[in-house]
Amino acid sequence: MSAANLVQLGVFLGLNLIVGIITWLHCRKADRSGSEAKEYFLAGNSLNWVFIAGSLTLTNISTDTLVGWNGNQMLLVVCWELAGVPGLILLAKIFVPLYYKYKCTTVTELLERRYNNKHIRATVGSIFLLGDVFIFLPIMLYTSSLLLKTMFGLEIPLVVIASCTALVGAAYAIGGGLRAVAISDTYSGVIVLGMALLIAFLALNAVDWDFTGIPAERLTLIGGPDSVLPWQTLLTGMIFTQLFYWSTNQTITQRILAAPNIREAQKGAYGAALIRLLIVPPMVVIPGLCAYKLFGPLGDATYGKIVSHVLPHWLLGAFAAAMFAAVMTSYNATLNSAASLYVCDIHQKYINATGRIKWLSIWLQVAFAILSVAMVPLYMGAESIIQLIQQLLGLFSMPILAAFITGLLFRNVDARAVIATIIFGATFYATLSFGWPALLNNHPTWPKPPHFLHLMFITVWACVGFALALNRIVFGKKSEFELGTKASWRNVIAVLKA
């Protein structure tokens, strides 16, 4: 190994070691109180807004974000990130007061309280768990491994790189629970955001800050009907996918639930919204656009290619540390979230309410890590990994969001109707999003299916309607629109003023 490579390796190991030591020192001196579940999964409700904002940001921004969005090589995809700002504001103003009112440990506990039924909590928790293990964890490993392999020209198989990444990520989640995850997220965030912005700056320098020659359709913020993001979708499915992700997704909202009070949780959400508005957009589009001008279309290999082209050799170790930290923050957060869903929503409800939480969580996370590595090869042939993620999300995100909407807007709805609706919604969306295009291949004269975000919009309201109809016809209950009473409107106004 050359002297230059030794220096890069030293910088890479040194930065990760510094984050690890700082995290250990914070966790060591932290006060521990409350139940074992609260301590391990919610950091003893002791996270201040800085760590919440940092963890929210870094849990969301991983290599799948940097690789996926830059792989589209167009300005339009920045709308996804900007749409997260109102999503975070809705989380702070609407859902945070609700979660704290019901003293929730998981987001699914809100459903249990609203429907007065533990089975709906277990159903939704199981779906979240399956999504974490079979979609999000392996995709994080795949994109991070692809980036490191492309950037450094490694001849190592992707699965081997993914295994090493999973090992270190699991160590954080297993060793310190959510407290270690959130603290490491925040300090890693300084490295990740700093290096990602540096790449954007260097990429602009590489094209002399000139985007001439790039097709106009790649530089527009107004998507046409055949683009990856038609502008109309910002008013339909985009609203609901952001509402689901930021307000009802356990991996994200677990950080919010770990605050000592509502105010601190809301400040964390606002801090994350500010970062998303000012810092994230240039990171996810500028390198991809510059790479298009320099090399043409590259797909998911774009980010690794532009980094290796513009970054000084002596900084590669620091960048590798940043990318490793980016995937660690998302991977360990999702591992911790998956464990909390199983323990709180399934194990404690149906198997053993008083067992040793920490040891059970450790073995669960080991199993989830091994399974996620085994799933990596299934995602290697994806044309655009970020578009695949968003499309797959609709299978469970919209039916679950419909369960929250129905439970919060209506009273006297039978939980069994909503559980059946989740199955209906997944089938309905799969038919529209995957079945329709398949039929179109055999029948070219059939109309082209709408964009998947439009299909999400259709799905969520179809699910609400199906739940209410099933509730009335099958279970003989008449639902009541809760926002129709004066008392409920007073509650809404009070929440908005909070």
C-alpha cells in the first residue's frame, strides 16, 4: 500500500474513531431513568433539540439520497427535498402534540389508542418492520457499497463491502440504543454535510460554474407530464408521501418521541426543516448536473464518478469517512427502529411483557443485519434506486397513512375495518403501479398509467373510503366525523397555537 493510501486510510479511521469516542463519552455521562424500553428506544426522553435535528437530518440523508438523487442528473428532483420542509412543519404542529398527549413509545401506539385495539398496532408495526428489513436496510447497504466501489475502483464484491458496513452500523445501534444513534448522527452530520457541500462546490468549479450544454429539461423545476416528477404531483401524492415519511414513520419520529417535552421536540423538527431548506438542495442535484455535462448520463454511478474526478486525492479519506458516516447514521437508526417495533408492538403485547428488552433487541438487530446483507444482491439491477424506493413505499405507506387519517378524523371506526383496508390498499396500489404497466406491455393501445405519486393520492383516499364503507356495511357501525364538533375544532386550534 502506498504512502498516500495509508494517509487516506488513517484519515478515514481517525474521523470515525473520533465520532465513536465522542459518542461514548456522551452516553457514559448521561443520566438513565425510566423503563428499559424508554431508555433503549427513546434515550430516556433526554435528547435536546440539537441532537433531534441532527439525527432527523442524517437519518434521512444517506448514500441512497446522495447516490439516488444525483443519479437522476436533473434539477427537478430537488423538489422532493424541499417538500420535506412543510412535512417537518406538519410533524411539529400536528403530530408532535398528539404523540405526547398519548405518551407514545412508537407511532403505532397512537393507532392503538385511537382505535382502542392492540391488533391494529401490531399489524402496522409488522408492516413497518418488514419494510425496514426487506427494503430500507439492504438498499442502504447497496448504495453505500456501490459508491465506495465506484469512487475507489475497488475490486471487492459489493456484498463484502456491505457486510463490513453492516457490522459497524449494528455496533452503534446495539451498543448504545437510540442515545448512541442520535449523538453519532449529529457529530457525523458535521462531516457529512461539510463534505457533501464541498463536492458540490468543486463540481461547479469543474464546469466553470456554467451549465450551458445541459438539456433544458434537466434544468427546470417545472416537470412536464412525462418527466420523473410532473408538477401536478406536488399537489397530490407528494403531500401525502411527505406527511407519511415525516409524521408516521417510526424511524423518523422515534427521534421526536425521545425529547423531554413537546417544545424541545418541535424545535428539533424546525431545526431539521431549516437544514433541509438551506443546506440539502445543492448536495443532491449540483454534482449530478455537473457530471452530466462532463460525462453524460451515468445513472446511479454518477456520484462516485464526479467525486473521484473533482476531489483532491488527499481528501478521499475524509470523504470516505463522511459517506461511511452517512450510511451508518441511517442504517443504525433503522436497525434500532425495527427492534423497537418488534419489542413494543409485538413481543410485549403478545409474548412477554416483562422480558429483558436490551438482550432481545441485541439479538434482533444481529438477525436483521445479517438478513439485510443477504438481500443486497436483489437490488443490484435497479435502473434508478431512488425511484424504486419511492415506488415501493406506496405499497404500505399510503394504506398506513390512511389508517392514521381515518383514526384521527373519525370516531366509532372498527379497527378490523382498518386492518382489512391496509391489505386492500397494498393490493390496490400494486395493481395500479405494477399491474397496469405490465398489462400495457401486452396491450399497447391501453391508456398509460398516471405517475406513481398520483396513484398514491388515489390510493390513500380509496383506503379511507373503503374503511368507512366496510365499517358501516360489514361491522354495522356509523362513523362520526370528529372535526365536525365545536369541541374538536377547539382542540385543533389549540394544537396549532402550541
